Amino acid sequence: MKYLFVIYTDLEYKEHLDCFKSKEFYKEISNNPNIEVMEWGSDFHTEYKDLPSKTQQMMKWCSENKEYDYLIKCDDTIFDDKWIHYSDRLIYENIFKDDDIEYSWKWGDYFDKSITEKDILYYQPNTHWNTGLMGAWIKEKQVSEEYRGINLLKLTIDDWKNYQEDHNLNFDVDKLKEISFFEGKFYVVSKELSIFISEQEKFNMPGIEDYMVGYYYDRFKSIRSISR
């Protein structure tokens, strides 16, 4: 199995990229002969609203210029304090040896009866979380061999309205489909799916790159089921 591991970065994110490349995880993936590691975006800046287009362009270039069975997209900011909870899931052995990937992150404020005491994780205060961070990783069934990721999401309309306000984006929330998708910090797509996404029309909802991938996977899945 050949992986193309794309570190998703930006011209203005040099410190994030340097941090990523200083980690043991980076050394481990770089030393695996079945994983090619590359960077996308280090020589140009992209506005947040244009991230869907950036991803489509990345997948188009990769599918035309690289050989791989699966493309992994991973943000260079994944090791930042804001995403400290990913430290439990972004482990080389889990992903590439044990095939232990799909989970959903549940924030401490949203625990329900399905969350047991042994599931609860607490992270000490850091530069982003002044009072620490509490939550739980809940194991999910594999969605597909074509589309995988670390954190499976399904957002409500209220979630999207808050997201839109927080990121100062302008799109019609009511037009969003109720689909599950993997958070953009880390997801995996097959080469066939990456080609399909790259060939689709420009996504007209700014800033929701991870939703776009899930949206086009949903369309990809529907087309494949019809063709069979």
C-alpha cells in the first residue's frame, strides 16, 4: 500500500511547519518506504474562505503527478496546543500498523450516558486551554475504505451558525446537507476519490473544506452504487 502524506500548510505558517517536522511522528512517516511525504501551500498564502479550492487544487496536482493508493491530508497545526487532544490519536503505530483510526471527539460539555469514566480524558492547561481540556475519544465503525479520518463529525444547524460567525464566513447554512465528515486536521482518501473531488465544480460554500470532502464523498458513493 502506497501512501502520499500531504502536510497542509501556508506561506505564513513556517513556525507550524517547523514544529511538525521536529516531531517523532514526522521522522517515522519519512522513514517508511511506503509513505511519500510532501508539503502543500508552503510557498503561497490562502485565505480561510478559499480552503476548499486549495484542497481541490492539491488533489488535482497530486493525482496527476504522484503515485499513491491513498492520499493523507494532515494540517501542520495538528501539534499545536489548540489540538492537544489529537496527541492520543496521531500515533504512527495506531494509523499505519494497527489500522486504528476512526473516532469521534466528544467535548466535556456534551457528555451523555454512553460516556464512561474510563473514556474521559483530561489535558493540563497550556497556552490555548487556560483551564485545561476535557473530552473523550469514542470509537467509530469504519465509514469506507475510500474515505477515513481521525475525528468523525456531524454538525447541527446551530453548530454551523456558530462556526460561520466565529470564522466570519458567508454561506447559506440551510443548504448544508446532514452528512458525516472527518475533521480536516487529518483524513484519508483513496486515489480514485481524490481524482473525483479534484474534478468537481468549485465548491460554493467558503471555508468548510472538510465538509466539502465529505459532501463529494457522499456524491462519489452514490454514483458508484448506481453504476454497480
